[in-house]
Amino acid sequence: MWGIKVSSIWKKYLINTRGHFAVQFALLGLPLIVATTFVTDYSKADAERVNVKAALDAAVIAAVNNNALTLSQKEAYAEKHFIENYEGDIQFRLSPNAQEGRVEMSAFGVSPVTVAETLGIEGIELFEKSAAEQTSENVICALSLAPEGKDRITFRGTTTFSAPTCSVHTNSDDISAMRVVGNASAAAKNFCAVGGATGQYQPYAKGNCAPLSDPYAQMQAPEPGLCINIGNIRDIRNIANNAASTVDELGGPRQTVASIGGDGIDGGGSGGSGGTIDGVVENLTGSNVTLQPGTYCGGLTIDGENVRFAPGNHIMLDGPLIFRNDAQAVAEDATFVMNGLNSVLQVQSGSDVDIKAPITGNLAGMAFFQDVQPQTGVAGNFPNGTNSLSSGGSLNVTGTVYFPTQTVSVVSNSVFGSQAPATSFIAYDLKFAGNSKIRVAVDHQRAGLPPIMPRTEDGARLVQ
């Protein structure tokens, strides 16, 4: 049998009936209980504080990222997002505030207490605040300006698109504004669509982005001058030289090489674009030519090797710039100004073209610049031309390819930008198809160019 030994002190305690200890214990017991439970209440409130802050962080990031909403809608969206994601039982008073590129929101509530309420403590006040800002650090190297319509940027066939240092953006509000189709692959630092994107991207394509303004809308192109007299350029041939009229020796503003009607030569007309024969403009080069800056009325066809463009502005007036039949051409510190609806770029038939934009001047950083000023009469009729790189052609551009009302299309087995240190496309829409290989990088310092614009909407970061 087990026994219990009781000490003399314990015996004295048991037989003591004076009650002093009981009174003291009664007086101290409630505060001790309150203090003990308050620690528990405070720990619970502290856990709620963490949950509230997490819900606030998620809400402001979600709101600032959704640029399909107005500022007031972003505030309502932040509140809704918080309510849907906060799992606690406390009722919070939310105070959202949305500004351009920033959303902040605070939450005030009271975490209940247990025994401490008997002492007049109503609860533990909780106040948390979060703020997020839109980041715009990455450069956009492929931008579609079309405000609506599907397939504004497309990757089809077995196209390989790689832009590891820059971003791809489309302004169209269509849910299929950007698409990857078939076995094409599209990888960039960031993909962003005002409407939406379908297909596989690396990383995923973000929707509900803010539309971007044309960063070069205010840039002015030089006015066309006297037509270059092609007869004075070594190894340039006028393939219509048997026509009734020939190039005027003095040239003239917007004057073209002879246009012949009714004999299979397209185009022509007084004051219009130069004629074409089988898709070749009348201004045609051979090999071993250095072309000076100036106005090429009716456009220009490069059909030869060792063709160089001297530094300056080369204006294609009312006609295309065509590289064909394995042409090889180099342009250093040069800008090709495309003036008129018929002025488009074609790189075809295995041609190899290497162009570097100027680093100074009014068109610094521009390799190809579409002059849209004369096209005010065709507003809304877009795209109004297609610039194509096809049939195994290769084009390395250091600078910006700018066709704001036209399409840029890279198809077949063509290669774009594999060696250029800094390239960007800005066009009404962009098409990449076939087995084309596109590698776009942006390092304007290495290229010696002004910073390439615009900047992308990279996402959001918490600032509070």
C-alpha cells in the first residue's frame, strides 16, 4: 500500500483557518488569470496581424497589376480581393487609395479578448497598411500598337523567338491579341497584353496590362528632297531606260524614274511612285556600289554584292526598299526613311543585310523609320502595308525598326537579329511564322545607341 508523507508545514497549512492566504489568492487570482489570458489574446492578435498584412499585400498587388480598371475600380477591386482572401473573423474597416501606378490600402479592426474584457479592455486594436507600385524597368523590344483586333503579335509554325533581355507587348484589347500557334516557341524577359494571350510562353504572358503610347509619335522625319539621279551612280541601272522618258538630269522634288503604262510595268503616273517590273522597282543596283543619302523616288532594289549605304538619311519616296537574289548590303550610321504608302521593306531570296542606326541626330537610334505624316488621309485604314523578311533572308538591325501603321512579317527560313546587340520592333502588328529564327537583345550601351523606348509594365513591387 502506498503512503503519503505530509510535512509539518503542510499540516500547519491544512489546519490553519485564519483565511489570510485565501483572501490574498482571491485578490491576486483574477489579475493573474487576466494576464495569462491576455498573453494568449495578444498572441492571437499578432497572428491575425500577419494574416491581415498578407491579405493587404496580395490585394494591392492584384489591383495595381490590373490596368484594365479605372482608379476607382482598382480601389473597389482591392477591397474585394482582400475580403475574398482574408480568412479571419475580424471585421476590418478598409481604406483603399489608388493613384497612377500605385495602390495602397489600410485596414483597421479590433481583435477580441476573453477575460480581459471584465477589466474594461474591449479588444486589441490592429492597424496595417500596404502599398504597391507598378515597375517599368525592362525595355520593350517587340511592340504592337494596334489598339484592337486579334493576332496582333503571332508566333506560328516552328518559329523560334528569343528575347532574353527585353519584353514583348501588345496594345490590342482583344482576348487573343497575342498567340503562339503550333510548334512555335516564344521566350522573353516578359510578355504583356492589354487584352489577352493564348499559347505557351516563357515566362507566362500577363494580361490586363496598360496600353502604351507610341514613344516616337512626335519624332519628325526629314522632308524628301531632289530625286537622286541614278545615272550618276556607278553600276546603278535604270531597267526602263528604253522608255520614252528618262530621268531628268536635274531631278526634282517627288520626281520619279520613267513610268511606262500599258506594257507590263506597274505603277507610275505623274508625280507618283516609280514603276516596277516583276516586283522590282526601276531604281536597281548591281554590285560594288556605295549609295549616298538622299531621296530615292519610287524606291530602290538592291540586287548585288558589296553594296554600302553611306551615313545619313536614305529616303524611299513612294516605293519599296527591296533586297533580293542573295544581295549583300551594309549600312553604318544610316536611317531608312519610308515615305508613302508604297514604301515598305522587303528582304528576300537569301539576302544578307546589316544595318546600324546613327547614334546622334534627329533620328538617332532609328534604323527604319516610317514617316506617317503624309498618310493623314488614310487614318483608320490599318495596317496599310507589310514589311517582310522572307525566303531565307537575314537581317541584322542595330537600332529600332519603326512601322507604326504597317505590319512587320518574318517568315520562312529567315533569320532576324542573331548578331545585333540592340534591336527593337515597333509596328502596327508583328507576324513571325515558318521556320524563322528571331533573336532580339537590348544593350544600347554596347550598341552605342540612345536608350531604346518604351519601357514595359514589368509587374508590381511592394513599397510598404
